Amino acid sequence: MYKVIISNNEIGYIENIEEFKTKINTDLYSEEEKEFMAYYTINVEPEYKTVFVDKKTNSDETEILNKIKENSTITYLAYEITLNNEEKAYVSTIEEAEQIVEEMKQEIENEDVEMTLGIVQKYTEDLDSLKLSEKEEVEQNINTEIEKAVEIKESSINGVVLATKPVKETYISSRYGDTVDRNSGHKGLDIAAPTGTTIVACGDGTIKYAGWYYGYGNLIIIDHGNGVETYYGHCSKLYVSKGDTVSAGDKIGAVGATGDATGSHLHLEIRLNGVYINPQKYLYK
Ligand SMILES: [Zn+2]
């Protein structure tokens, strides 16, 4: 028989080395354990020594196999779904991954948004750390991202996102195009709010102007780039100065009734290359 030695420990006896080596290859892991396995590595190489033994000595194959298994590591293969080159989810089979990407690509095309999906092979010894997901769950998540992208697309003007309401709406006191005193056609949107109500930037940009400007009273102009500007008129307070950089949602001023204003309100304008745009196309829809 052969004595099997693992890491200088005598583990037991086997009858046939070749048969045993085959068993290591085929029987070490069950079919269940092999499901997501890419490969396994045996970290200790068993040594075999020819020995003469008593005929009552039994083979210890099962025990030895278990010992080898204890000293081995499994590497699993999972499939990472990437969205815009960032990790999104992991699934266990390439079929699932391909189905998800194919179905979601169709959805992205239908909604006409800029998003890219990909599949990356991921080898790991710790399958649990990857948190495998079900196909439905992944698709639901990606659909949420698509919806967000659609929302951003719909609130974009010439590539500039104007998605933040400058004041929490109380009520719209005058709409774009309304006939107002001494004017035919209102060039902005009037949002009534108490004096002192915080005004925030509709989108990212740079302060182009912050000061008194004729009928506008205290006026803030934000340059958002790409020819897009927003105007905030009749402010009671200005919290920004020319040249300041602001992000969507940053406090820029307070509602008031300065300049030509009969009541406290924000006069909001959006201009694209100097042309007036109805703010309600993007905000307070
Ligand atoms: Zn107005």
C-alpha cells in the first residue's frame, strides 16, 4: 500500500496512486459545489510512500480526500454587469449576463439616453462578497437608472441640466407669456413666496451678475455654459458675488419685491443664447 503524507503528517493509506489521483480530480468536490466554480487549487501536494502493511489495514481514501479538500481553495467565476463602466451587479452565469445586457440595451435605445452596459468576468475566492443578484432584480435597478437618465435628459437645455426648483413653490403668480402691466408677454415665470424665502441655483454655473438692475431690482444671473443663463429678479438679499461658482441647490439669494414688483415673488428667466425660454418647459412643469 501507499502511505499518504500531507505537510509532514501521515494521513493514511491508499491502494493505488493513479486511481487516487483520478479521484482527486473527479470526487474532491460535489456537483453542487462545482456549480459556480471556475477552478480549484490544492495548496499542498500529497506525498506517497510505498509501505508493507498488515493485510487487515484498510484504505483511508475518504479521510485523505477530505484532508486535501481542507487544504484547497476554490476560485469562482461570476459576471459583473457594468453600467457606464461602473460596477452595477453580479450574476452567476454568462447567459444571464448576456440576456440582461441585450434586454437593457434595447430599453436604453428606446428611451434614447446615453448609457453603456458591459460584462466583465470576475474571478473570486469569496463568492459571497460579490452578492450575486437575480436577473429581475438587476434589470429593475438598471431600469431605475434609465428613468433617472430620461428625467435628466428632459430637464436638459442644450446639454445643461436645470432640474432644481429655485424656491419651493407656493404658487405661480404669473406665467411665461402672460400679459403684464406695460408689457405684452411676460419673459419669465413669477413664483410667489414670502420675502426672505431662500432662492437656490437651478443648475451648476458661475455668477455672471449680482446687483441692482433697473426693474429687476436685485438681480442674480447664473451662466450655466453652452449659452444657457438663468435670471433671478426682485431679490431681497444676494448671497453670491460675480465670479462665484455655484452648484445646483446652492443658496444664492432671498425672495423679495425689489425693483418693479407689486408683491414678494421670484421672477425667474431662462435664456438660451439670449433668447427667452419658457421656464416651465424645465421647472415647475
Ligand atoms: Zn416676472
